[in-house]
Amino acid sequence: MAPEIVLNCVPGEAKPDHLRIRAKAYSLSLGDDPLFLHVDDAAGRRWADLFLGAAIDRRDERGSTTRIGKPAITQVAQGSRLTIALSSSAWSAKRLVIDCFEDAFHASVEVEGSGYINECRLFGSHYSGDPRRGTGFYRSAHHFRSLFNPEPSELERRCIAADVPAAVDVVGTSLPGLRHWFFTPPPFCFGASLNPPPTELTSISDGPWLTIGLAVAPGEHHFTSFSFDPLEDGFSLRLDYEGQQRVDGRWRSPAILFSFEAADPYQGIRQYVQWLEAADLVPPALERIRPSWWRRPIFCGWGAQSHLGLLVNQPADAFATQEHYDGFLDHLAARGVTPGTIIIDDRWQAAYGTSEVDPAKWPDMKGWIARRHQAGQHVLLWWKAWDAQGLDPALTVCDASGQPVGVDPSNPAYESRLRQIVASLLGPDGLDADGFKIDFTARTPSGPGLSHHGDAWGAELLYRLLAIIYSEAKRAKPDALIITHTPNPYFRTVTDMIRLNDVNTGQAVLPQMLHRARVAQAACPDLLIDSDNWQMPDRATWRSYLGIQGRLGVPSLYYASHVDLSRESFEEGDYAAIAKVWKAAESP
């Protein structure tokens, strides 16, 4: 059933040329000011006044809006469409398209012309069509007071005030403004509440919640970032294409979806993902047939390596050796702790880009893996995404100076090389390993002036990289396990397990990991979760987290004998607690 459309005169209002769309979950209306579309929920609460302009910047010219036309109304399947012509300085034609359904509406901007897109902004634009109020950058008004971002950051703020910027993206590192690399990417959405953010950082504002998310056709995720850009009481929404999205003819942006009445932001994520599934924009969350060994407890040696490195003031990767891993595992086995899956962490490779085994560290990795197989265990290899060390620069994304910044999965020559590498690591004629823990997806190439071979960019280039690894891994070994930190429903076909990623030691551990697990479960309920285990500030915190790991997903242990930061050693009771948690996790 389509929403009701009321034209010309809304009861209680005297002026003509008004428009109201009444749907089950919301209403949209144009009042006295035709530049703004008012958004109310079913209870009549005002959430936003959306400015109807949009701007798409090209490499050679910034976009603006010079005139906003009247809506033209047509019918679409189970809904109605508003098309609003926008005069543009940079494109031969531009229009805002709003599709309205009973439970949600979405908006996109369409342009005609040619060029390369830098940025795409919706509900905000430079505007010169209202001389009475002057020119400048016009924004939408937010009536919601807090915003939820599903992308974890080192600040650990669940909700921020609506005048604080936020971004969901595929980049990040431990630098100011980039400390949000834990999930790359999380779901492309934000939650909004009419209530202010709580003073407690890890608390959630009261509902109900509005969810604002991207609806993107498969193969069209060529942006690096989806941003909420506020200023005072105004905002716009921005997609960064960094000059890489080519237009030659007609192009329509991803749609911005507005859905209503979630009890909390996690339910909002779940509803948003279900909408994407129903629209065939992401694969459905199917019940998967999984090898039983995927659920067995994991030992990853990185924490134990870090402990040894801190003792002698050396890099942790110096201790990723066959000798040390034998020592870690023998120490655990002597205390009744035997993992089902072992992850050999950074750095077993001689060079990251070529992924050739460092023979000085691993004189017989193939034989070592075979012995683990004979013991009923499986072995994953840590994989550093994007690093081009040891590769021909012709296979990489390069900056303006020709310096490689990462591998280029859009290059057929690199794809061929990557497939050969994966086959040699997982195939029976190679190392015969059992899969990968893929790390550093936040190093996705980003920035102006970068050059690469194909059309894919941003999130789509990352998806392409993971798709090559995933498909070749399954070809080499059908039950191979691929672990990533990409809890985004578009990526669910290129991963088997979501890793909650490193612990943020600057904040309380349990709340942050519970939050990450809730985001992953809401976005990708069909995927397993690797609960991770590093880095812990002290033994007491490690013990507390061990106690809830089984609730979150597959238990994971990064230490063998000591907590690295505090240098506290495990006690006999700690090994018994590990064995107990692991036994419970393996029980049907």
C-alpha cells in the first residue's frame, strides 16, 4: 500500500501549493518555505527539515544549486516518487529523487553530464536562488539531538551531540581524527535520537530512533566515506569519491534511507539491513553450513609475541617464529589448554606483499602445519591487507609522485599474482594452511591524486581485494576460514567470521567489546564472531573478559603465560578458567 498524498491544501493550512505525504511510519510536508521538506514521525514529532538542494562536485568545478523546482509526483512499486528539478552550475541536468513507502523513504540525486566526482552532498548545497535570504551553503535542520555511529573509535562515545561530525568509512589509524579503524567498514548508517546524548560515554540515548543509512546498488560502493556534516543546528550528508567516480551521461547517487521507530540503534541497524536485503542490495542472511572446526577456540600468538618483545625492548613481530610458537603451544598444552585453531600472526612473511615465508623464522612451516593437522588442529595465517612490500610498483595504487600506497586489486596482473599467492599458501601443494586472519583493511587507499588501473575505488576496491582472496581461498580449500573486521552486510559474501578487533586499553574493556559484538550481530547475524583478546591492560581485566567471550562468539586467546602490558603471569586457576570457557564453547 502506497503512502497517502495530499496536494494543494492541507487541512488547517490556507495556502495552496502545499504537499503532504502521509505514510504509516512518517509524514513529509512542504509548508510555507518550499526549500525544505519537513520530516515528522507517526506521532507527529519533528525530526528534520531537509533542504532540497544537492551538490555534486567535479574535479574541475564545485557543484551548486541555483534553483529548486516544484515536485513532480509519479507512482513506483508500492510507493510514490517525488522528482524535483535542480538547476546546477556543474551539470547539464540535476534532480532530487525521493521515493516514499509506508515504513521508510529514501532520496538520491541524479545528474547528467561528464566529469569525475569529488564529493556528493545531499540535503546541503551552495544556493543562490533566494536573493531575499542571500547566498551561501544552505543546510538541513536537525531536530534530533544525538547521533549514534556504528563505527567504533578510541574515544568510545556511543552517542554524540547532533552538532558533532561523524563518518563511516574504510580508512583509519591511530592518529588524530582517524582513531576509528576497528571496523572497516561497519554498516553504512547512523542512528538519531530526539533525546540528548547521555553524560556517560558508553550509554545510549533514549529512543525512539531514526536510522539514516545508505542504499547502494551492488558494485557501486566507490566512495571512501559516508559523513554526517553538521554546523550549529544544520547538517548535510556527504559521500567522498576523491575524484575517482567517472560520469559520462547519467549518474545517480546512492540513496539515503530514512527508517523510523527503532527501540535502540542496534535494532535500527537490523531493520536497515533487512530493508537492504528486501531490496536485493545486499545478500540475504542465509543460514550457513559451517565446518564444525570454525567454532573451536582460537589461539593467536600476537599477545605472547608482544610480551616477549616488551621484556627485551624489541618489536613484537621479531617473535613470530616456529620456535616461539612451539613454546607458546607447549606451555598451554602442559596446562590443559589446547586450541582448535592457531593463528600465526605478524610477521611470518619475508615481505608482506609477496607473502613468502621467512625461512629464518620458519624453517619448515609446511611441516609444522602438517603436524598441527595430525594433532587435530587448524592453522590460519595473519594477512596484512594492502601492503605492497616486495611487489612491482606496476601492481600498486600510486600517489602523484609514483610512490606505491597499496596493492591494486583492480589490476588484472595483481589479481593473477594474488591468486597464485593464496593458492600457494592454502593449497595441498603449498603450505596447506587453513585460511587467513585479514588485518589492516583500514589502510584502503584514499586521497586525491592517486592512480590505479580500474574503476573500483573506496569500499568497492576493498570489496574487490577481499573477494579475490576469499574466492581463491575457497577454490584451494573449500572449508578455508576467512576472518575480517568488516561487519557490513555488503561484505558478508567475502568473510566467514567477524573479528571484534584490538581492545582499546584507554577505556573500559567489557562495554566496548559488548558494543562491537552488538553491531556485528545486528549487521551480519549469519556470520560467526571472533571475540579477540588483545591488548589487555591487566590480568584482572583479562579475567573479566574471558568470562564473557563465550557469549560474544568464538573464544580467542592471545596470551600464553603473561599479560603483556602489566607483565602479570597467569596462575594455575587462569588456565583452568580458559579450559572451562573453551569446553563450554565447544559443547553443542
